[in-house]
Amino acid sequence: MILYDPRIPASLIEFGIQIPLRDSRSTRTLQAPLDDPQLKSLQSHWHKDRIVETISREDLLRVHSAEYVERLHSPALEKEIIATFELIDTEGKYYRYTPESATRPLTDLFERILLKNAGTIQAARLALQHGFCFSFTGGAHHAQRDFGNGFCLINDVVIAARKLQFEKMVRRVWVIDVDAHKGDGTAALTAGDDSIRTLSVHMASGWPLDCPIVLADGRPNPSFIPSDIDIPIESGEEAYYLERLGAGLGKLAEGDTADLAIVVCGADPYEKDELPSTAPLKLSLDQMFERDRLIYTWLKERKIPAVFLMAGGYGDEVWRVYAQFLLWALHKRYKHIP
């Protein structure tokens, strides 16, 4: 099952934001199964094309502080977006941001982010219903309790988990995070809560682990709160990535099983990703394919419903990572449908 609403572009160019999020990561990923005659004929079975879920303030408040949620619904919103997307550098100059080229106000981005977050909740529901769903949005794993970070304004991963727990749809959730960057926001927001266990396989150095250990206001930086299982990969250790991921999954299974797995399935560990901060980790296309198949198969063998979130992936080539996995997964799931 795929949840992809074509009303939501991946690119942020209409807001003047120059981060290399390309529409091709969605459009070319979807086109891959449509170019397969068998899968194209079954599109009605595997493609949900509208996000119909909604997200409320109550949903946000289960995860984020009341003060932060209030700022997001106030004139302070633009300042929060600028900080979260790092649109002004330390010298006060615009960075990867050309407001004069924007065709929409920056604050309009919040409504799109809320819709994307609602998509994660909807995709999780579809996963519970069908066993598997891949969402073309989601994976904002850097957002913290009272501030956005790393292009992540609010943490849809934890928001979805908390909402489904509140509704008693699930009791225990696993978060398997294989984005290039540590899932620091998710780890901090769920620290000490055994009902959500977190596994993060990420770059051993670089952002966010090169940030100060103390915030500007004197508080400890929550990016350094550990996940339940952290697996840092040093540059040059890519050959050990799959083995270490497998070992991490084994540790995850040592406790009670989960009712749902949320997989933060970023393509940014791919060697052709174009975001500079992902450079320390360079997996080949084949390694990315093995990564995704390993997680999918491991969860399916344990009969754990899984929602995969597109998460980080930057530039013109990352669509190949998602497309190869979805072609494989869709053929496995729908090959017996006439």
C-alpha cells in the first residue's frame, strides 16, 4: 500500500526555500510501478491518493509543549520556520533562502506540514489494516518538545504513535530509524517510555552530533539523549552497515513485541544524496535495497504491521532508492491478485 497525495509537492521552492528537496523523489518513485504493466493494472489496490486524516492541537499537545504549540499558532510562526529550516546563517544572512522568489508566504508552509503529519497518521492506520504502507511524506524525527530542528517543525513520528495509543489502536510501538542523521527528536520525546522503543542507525559524526551539548539558554541539548538502541556508523564503515542493522533489530526484539513499527526510511544515506550534511555516510544503491528489504522482511516474519516514511532524501537521484524497494514490495504483496 502506498499513500501519495499528488497535491503535496516535495519541493519547497514556492516558499523561496532552496533545500534540495526535489519533486522527482515523489513523481518518479510513483512512476516506477506505473511503468510496470502488472502493477499499473492493480493501482487501485495499492495507491491511496488523498490524505483525509486531520490533525488537531490536541494531537500536537501530546508531544509538544503548550508554549511551542501556541507559538506555531501565533505571529511567531515565521520565526520558528526560519529557525527550523536554517534559513538565516550565523552572520544574519539568508541561507538557502530567496524570499524574493517565493510565490507563497512562508507561513503557509505550516498548513502543508500539518497535512503531511496527518498523512503519517493515515498511513499508520493503513498499515494496521493491510500490514504495510509506504507514505510519501513523514519522518520529521528532529523536532523536539519545544522547538523545531533540522527541517522538522513538528515530530509526526511520535505524534502518530501517541494518537494511536490514545485511541487504543496500539499499545507498543517500535521506531526503526535508518535516516542518515540520528533520530534525536524521537529519542528525546520518548525517553523513559517503554511503550515506544527506538532504534537509530546513523552517521557517527556530523549533524546533529556536532552541535553544542548545551543550548543557548543553558539547557542540555536534547539531541544527545540516547535512543533505546543507537548504532553509529563511521565514515568508511559502510561495509558493516547491514550486519550492524541486523544486530540492532535483534536487540529490539529482545523485549516485548510491538503492535506497530514506524520505519523512518530516509534515502539520505545513499551515496548520491545531495545534502552536504549526509556526506559522511555513503551507501550504494544495492546496499540501500538490502537495507529496506531486510527491515521489511524482518517485520513481516514477525507479523508486525509496518508504516515506512519517506523521510530524508535530497537531490535528483534519491527516487531510485524508494522506487526499487516499492517495486519489490508491491510485487511481493500483489502478485497473486489477478
